[in-house]
Amino acid sequence: MLSISDDYHLYLKLEKSLSNNTIEAYERDLQKLSSYLADAHVSFEEATMAVLRDFIIEISSLGIHPRSQARILSSIKSFYHFLIYRNILDNDPTELLESPKIGLRLPEVLSLREIDEIVAAIDLSKPEGQRNKTIIEVLYGSGLRVSELIGLQLSKLYIEEGYMLVEGKGSKQRLVPLSSQALKQIELWKIDRNILNIKKGQEDLLFLNRRGMKLTRDMIFKIVKDLAIMAGIRKNVSPHTFRHSFATHLLENGANLRAIQQLLGHESITTTELYTHMDVHFLRKTVLDCHPFYKKKLSD
């Protein structure tokens, strides 16, 4: 018979179709609660709302950021929903627990000039140069998540039609357009890719390392951070920064929010609506920079 933790793992993987990274995050958060309850000699099934509230207060007192607190609470709520679902509990002790107020955190965004500077920092004379240029073009040109980028398959690139089939969160697939620039860079990278000694089982992956194996998330993060440093950009740049920049630049140029939602693979429009807050800042800057009344004020 499976333990509760093993059963929960399978539930997240098979029934909720969550990615391995998300499952690991849920289980890490649950381990924090498990340690706290063990010290209090209380089992998961015995934990009351008061006990769980004390746990939240304790992690807050440790100086954990409210956003991380909210994530931990979300993981705990998910676990107790599972216990109800499996008929292990009749009542949910997390039902009335409230998340800490975390406020709105606007993602870091790169300007077009900064993106051009990052691309210009790539040394195309190096074996990985063309690959890295293609990675940046696809990240920014299509707004992919890292997991989607490293999982891109040659068989799901429709070059003539100008789009690709991407597998996102929960194994959900969506069609994403490829820009003419991205298509050009992919074709150039395929020339270099074809001379690699590609390992068995990796033949269909678009992006590979120099040993012919699948790139890791950590490697993509390193590539992006190193290029940003070489370009002299002081912002905290990650692969996700290109995704945020993709969405923000589309919105700034009049793209429909629903279209952006589909392109990003957001299940809920509320996730995409974060970018409307960023657009408010853009609009305000536009007024201040371009409206004749404000320009006159600045020159007075």
C-alpha cells in the first residue's frame, strides 16, 4: 500500500498533470510543514486550522518573503484538498487560512535596445554561438518558458507554415508562431547541429549541448545571465525576462490580451492581466515624454 506522500506524488503527476519542477516545489513546501508538525507531535490528519495558522506565523517570523509564504500556503492547501479527495479527511483545516498580502511585483523587462545588445554580445565564432543566438531569438520571439524551449522538437517545427507545436504546463499543447528572424536563426543552427555527435534518444530535440545531449534549465539560465553581463546590462536577467518582455512589447503595441494569453499558454486570463499593470506605466511615460503640456513643463 502506498504511503500518503507517495500517493500524493502520483496524484500531482497523473491526475493534476503538473510538471516535475512544480511537484518538487510542492513537496519541498510540504516537508517544511511535516517537520513543524513532527516537532509538535501532530500528524497531518490531526492538524487543526489553529496549528496550521501557527505554522504560517512561524515561517513569517523567519523573514520568509510574503510571496514565498503564499506559495507555501498554496502547497499546503493543495495537499489538504488531496486528503479530502481521498476521503482521508472530512473537513479541510486550510479552508479559512488567508494568504499574506504580497502586493504587485512587476516583472523585469528588457528594452529592444537591451535585447539587441545581448544578441550582439554573442560570439558567433564559437561552436555554441549560433545555438545561443537562436535560443535568444526563440525566447524573445515566441515567449516560451525554459521547459518549453529545451523540449522543442524538430518534428514539431512547421518551418514553411511559420509556427511550432509547443508542449506547456500539464502537457498541454499550443501552436506558437515563429518570426522570420527566428526561422532564419533556426535554419543556421541546424547546419551546426548536424555536425554534432547526437546521442541516442536526443535526435528530435532542437537544442543540444556540444556533446549532442539535451540542454538543462541551469544551462539556459547560465547562457542568458552570461550574455547579459557581457552586454553590460545591470538588470536581473533570466530566461523568463525574455518571456515578460515578449508579452509586454506585444501589449504596448496594441496586441489583444486574449491573444497574448494564448501565445503564453496561460490557463487563466488573470495571469496575463499582470501585463496590463505594466502597460499603465508605459502609457504614463508616453504621456510625460510626448504630451506637449508636460514637455513644456520640463523645459520651463
